[in-house]
Amino acid sequence: MRKNNWIRIALGIAVTGIAVTGCKSLRNSAYNSQVTEFKMTWEGRERLYLVHLPPAEKMNRPLPVLFNIHGGGGTALGNIGLTFGRFNELADRDGFIVVYPEAVDKNWNDGRQSDKVTAWREHIDDVGFIAAIIDGLKGRYAVDADRIFTSGMSNGGFMSSRLLCDRADLFRGGAVLTATLSAEYLPECNPSKPVAVMIMNGTADKIVPYEGGQVKVLGQSRGEIVPTGDYIRFWQEKNGCTQKRPSVNLPDKENDGTTVTVQEFGGCAGQGALVFYRINGGGHTWPGGRQYLGEGLIGKTSKDIVACDVIWDFFKNL
């Protein structure tokens, strides 16, 4: 296989050591994370998503739902490997449902304009697909409809941004990692109400520029994005947050070339909330997750925080 193909696979967070055992039940043997595969027809296409349920004793009440959306070139199952199955562990501990949706041709229609992406070129309604998943979940399980959240990195982060823009009526909040929002789509982002937003970006991201501009994968444009600072101010305005609290430098626990600075905002309207994690020296990576490619290609993975834990702590305390 050519080097570029290996890079495409790795950028898609492809993870080895995952076995498929049967048509419905899938097991990531490396991390003991049990998920069930569901298929549905959406816009004439067969689409799939994976669901992780907590133990039966945790399902005696309506449960929160957390979507974890894969990056460009990735898969639903591969996203579990990126995080070492940590969201599933937290779901087992605290009692919530984790959903891993999968894109058409491994890329989401997140609002960025790129003819290289099937979802954009063919105007695939991925927002509608994810809304349809929520309808299916409500039909099968006791779901706390006021506590549905989204999270994702890169293409999955941009998709989470779009969900917060388009379906604030469905999503209580979202965590956006190594992403902001499409510059072309920004004028169309008018959430129907304030939402809780966590942003987590690395200052040394080699693929999604911290200061905005063109996203490039292997030299090919994947659309123009707004700078991180502008994205923070955008949500500060949309959520009506009137207080910018002093930033806090977290302990530098690991000698990994990164540090973490947290900026919280207060006085937000309604159910709005906003917090920004700046990963100083961090790359196009999931903090606390797998270093899926060399630092020369994607930058450093911070080990000072575990993003899954930080994200869930934010959501569960809303």
C-alpha cells in the first residue's frame, strides 16, 4: 500500500485489533467495549451507527445520550479505539448511552465546501440522519430528551458544530475538538436557543489551523474555517455570556511538550455555557487518546488531561 494511503487510513483514526463477531454485536477486544450495530435507510442509502448501553442496573431511569462522531476518513468502530473506549467506561459507571454514527464514504457534510467530499458534493443530509437516530433511540430506550449531547474531533468536531447550529432543539450541548466552524457556513449558524459548548483546540495543529484558514489533508483543501478566537467569541455572543473569567493553567502532569489552559465564561443566557481548553503545543489529536500517527504529521497528543473525562464531567454537571 502506498504511503499516502496509510496516511489516509491513520488520519481516519483506523485502529487495529478490532474484531467483528456477528452481524449485530461488535466487540472491541482491546478495550472490552461492547456495542450493537444498527442499520437504517436514509435518503435511499443504508446508514449505520453503533450504540453502547450501560449495565442493566443503570437503565432504570431515562438516560442521557452522548454522540461521539468520527473524523474524516474514520469509522464508528475506529472512534472507540481513538479514545481507548473511555466513553463506554464512563457510560458504564454513570449510566448514559453512547452513540457512534458513521458517515457516507467516511466524511460528514459539516458545512465546509469541498468537492473531494461525497457528503458535500451530493448534499447529504447528515443533520437529518443524526436526528433520525435520536428518534430511533427514543423508540427503543428510555431517553432523557433534555440531556442529549454531541462530541467529535476534526470532521466530527465540525459536524458537532453544525448540529449545535441547526438542532439546538435536540442537543443540550456539544464538545468540539480540533475544529471550529466552516467560514462559509458561519452566517447560517443561528441556534434556536443557547447551548452548552466546550471547545478544545491545539495551538500546533498541523491540519486544522488554530488561527483559521484552509484545512488541508495531503495538500488538498477541505474548506475554509474560522479562527479559534473568532469561534469562541461567536459562541460567547450566541449564548449571551457576559463574564470572561480568568484563565487557569492546569498542572503539567506529563513531559509531553504540551500544557493546558482553561478559559471559562459565565453569565450565559438560558441553558448556555461556554468553556475553552487551549492545548498549548497540542496537535491534531484527542487529548488522552491514541497517538495515531507520528508527531511530524499530526503533532503532539497531550496527556495532561483525558478529553473523554473532561467532556463528560462538563455535560453531567449542566
